[in-house]
Amino acid sequence: MNGIRKTVAAAAIAGSMLVGGVAGAVLYGVTTLTASAASPSPSPSSSSTGAFVSNENATHEAGESVAREAQENAGQVPTVP
């Protein structure tokens, strides 16, 4: 009788591990799908062309170096202060 008890206990433990693993996988799949559906990827806006636009404000221009102004006039993103 003792051998049968051990077999039943082992089967119960194995069955509960199997059911727990399947339930965990299902819940993980649902949360992954929900998270990806809730956060759509941003669409590119039509107002942004990606081209650099310099700041031609008079107060901004007064504090600029000649090298920076030359880069802005050439349409480059300034790399000097």
C-alpha cells in the first residue's frame, strides 16, 4: 500500500506542475499580447521633415560663434558652441 501512495503522490505533484506550467504560459502569452496591443508604434508626423532648421532669432544669433553660424547656414546640425 505504501508504494501505491508514493505513486499517487508523485502523479499528483507531476500533474499540478504540468497544469501550473500551462496556466503560466497562457497568462504570459495573454499579458504579452495585451501589452503589445496597448502600445501602438508611433507614426511619423508629417510636420517633421528631418531637416535641420536654424534659429534665426536676434538674441540667439548674438551669442553664436562664427563657426556655429557657418554650420547653420550650410544646413548642418551645429557641433561647435
